[in-house]
Amino acid sequence: MPDFDNSYARLPSVFYTKLAPTPVKAPQLVAFNDGLAAELGFAQLSPEQCAQVFAGNEILGGMQPLAQLYAGHQFGNFVPQLGDGRAHLLGEVIDSAGLRRDIQLKGSGPTPYSRRGDGRAWLGPVLREYIVSEAMHALGVPTTRALAAVTTGEKIYREQGALPGAVLTRIASSHIRVGTFQVFAARGDVENLKILTDYAIQRHYPDADGPLGLLRAVCAAQAELIAAWMSFGFIHGVMNTDNCSIAGETIDYGPCAFMDAFHPGRVFSSIDHGGRYAFGNQPRIALWNMVQFANALIHQMPEPSQAVKDANEIIDVMSGQIQAAWLRRFGQKIGIHNAEPDDFDLIEALLTWMSETQADFTKTFRALADGAAIGPSDWQVRWSARVAQEADPETLMQSVNPAYIPRNHRVEEMITAALRGDYHPFAALQDALATPFTAQPDYAHLAAAPNEDEIVPATFCGT
């Protein structure tokens, strides 16, 4: 059985509320990540026991269920108390690589932080997060992961009517968010802010020197994460500070999407009416989130004015880190191993053409990797001359330009089928997305861009 070591549960009780998940009527396991289970120590559980444990009906020895407290800026507006309104942290395990991992249930019942919600999730968002988070992992993007999906045998009610309930088991390096710091800063609780800062440093960035060292480390991690998102055409959709992990992982897959036709202003989230979290805005919002993180951290600093100055310098450095990571990743996408600033115009010229022609983001870069002529003729001449200086650009491009992403129309197709009890599309997506850079003839249809009548114009939160 897993080796539980619940360090978060040893923090002061103000950080969380201890409570068990609400049992469900008839749990049934519909997805289980065998490889991840082996890493975590869950491989010996039977399917029947998995259903009970990962629905929240059975608490294993060593688990200490709790709901975490945090605050956050939601679409720029500060909410002084949020917290896990439909999630329970079961505990932490040390995996086979010696890494500490959170085991969390989503959709496991109400908590004191539910804000009048029912604490439940329906099957669609659970399967979406399962598929998309595992796809991100296969793409090499830091992310939370999916261990299990369980149906509950109960109906929950949303705008669409009665829907089948489900619970997702999510694995993370931790669930500490920018909002976790914000709640204590907003309360003027410097003592617990210091405790949280020390804990976060010890857990995630042991080489960081104090609060500013933590800020510097988190900014660097976020810079790499945002560049990774953009290199695959990913739009998080709801980059609130309560959805910003200090571990540098993608967390909280709500109205997320991978672009089909490219445009820097692309928005999918049905609640993002002003385009705050549009594709091209993600670097700016990441910087904004880190400013809020800095604002929370400096409450514990002995000289706030100097801390503000130092924090601003760190944020300024982060802007350059995002640009450098973006240039490196997009340079590799067109076959340049170590792109230089002079290569920026070449990359931007291709993206401009893609935006003007509404070219498919993933298929355009994959076609380039496969030797197709892409872009206007003058761009092709410039690009050919540049990559002639590179060693084996084709292999590089094929290693960073996926053939398969979880396209919106295929995800919706998969959810629709699952609601009928058909999990074959779900299994096919899992198989194809597990090796996204490899051509798979059996799954060629999953690489295709949507037809006009298949386009999904908006995505929705799973609440």
C-alpha cells in the first residue's frame, strides 16, 4: 500500500478543515491510470476497492482527508476566502522516485468552502480533465495528473438538467496556490504566512533563500510553463490566482482548450467575456499573477519598501524569462535548436501568416516537420536558408510538434459517447494521446482538424 506522509495536515489547523468525503451511492471505476498507480503504490488495489477509495467511500490507513483554504483573484477581482469547495486532499505519498505527491479527490462532496455549491462534479468535466491532463503530461508540460475516474451512481443537477455524477482523483506535486498565500496576507496573519512560506520552500524549492527566493523560483517555473502552453496552442481559460500553482504545474482544467485555427486573441472560455485569458494574453496574466504573489509575500518582510523594489526586479526578470523560453520553444518548432533574437522575426512572420489564413496551429507545425511547404514563398526561402545551418532539423521538429492533441470536438464527442455508456472514444483518445509525437495510422482521424460543423466555439467550467 502507499506510504502516506501527510505534511500539509501537520500545518496549523487554520490552513484547512479536516473532513471526509461524502460517500456516494454506487461507485463504479471507469478509468484507472495503471502506470501512475504503480508509481504511487496503488497498483495492488482491486478494481472494486479502487472504486470505493477513489469515490471517497473508503479511507485507507494513513489518509487524513481535508479541504484546503485559499483566497484568490477571479478575473481580476479579489475574493478573500475560497478554498476546496468540492475537493478533498486524501493525503500525500512518496512515490517510487522519492517525490512527494498529493492525492486529491474532485467532486467528492461539500466542504465549509463550498459557497452553497453541491460539492459534486458531473462526468463530462471529469473525463475532460482526465484526458487533457494526461495529454499534457505526454507532451512534456508540467501538470497535475489523473489517477482515476469513478462514476457515483447518483445524478447531479446543472443547467443541462440531471447528469451522471463522477469523481476525479488528481495527483499534484502539491495544491499550494498563489491564493493560499493571499488568504493569510489579506487577513494580516503574518505568522501563518511565514509558516506557509517556509513550508513551500522546503517542499518545492529548498535552495530558495527566503520569501524573495521563493518568488524568484516560482516566477522562473511559471515562465517555463506559460511558454510550454503556448508552444502547443493551449489556452488555460481561467488563470485566476487560485488556479496558479506555485509548483509550476498546470492545474484546474476547467474551460481549457487547444486551438484549432490560430489567432493570438483566441478565447474559448464561455465566462471570459472580455478576453482576459485569451491565448496571447497568457504571458501578461502570468506576470500579473506573480505580482499578486509578491504582494502577498512582502507582508512578512521587515523592510516592505525595499521588498517591493526587489520584487519588482524579479518580476522584470520574469518577463525576459518568458520571452527567452518562448523563443527557444518556437525556434525548435521550426527546426532551430538554439534560437537567437534574430530568429524572432522569422517565427513571428509564420505566426502572422497563420493568423491571417486561420491555419490550424497543430497541423501547420506538424506539416512543416513532415517536410511540407508551409507559409508564403518568401518565408519558405528565408526559413530554408536558416535551417540549413542546423543539424537534423527534421528530427528536432518531429520531437516537439505533436500529431495529436485533445481537440475540442473529439473531447466533446468522447463525453457524448460516455453519457451513452460508450467509453470506446475515451479509450481511443487515451491511446493516441499517450504518444502524441508518433504517427499512428489507426488514429489518423484523431489528428484531423474539425469540419465546419464540428467546431466547438466555447468551453465551460466544470462546476
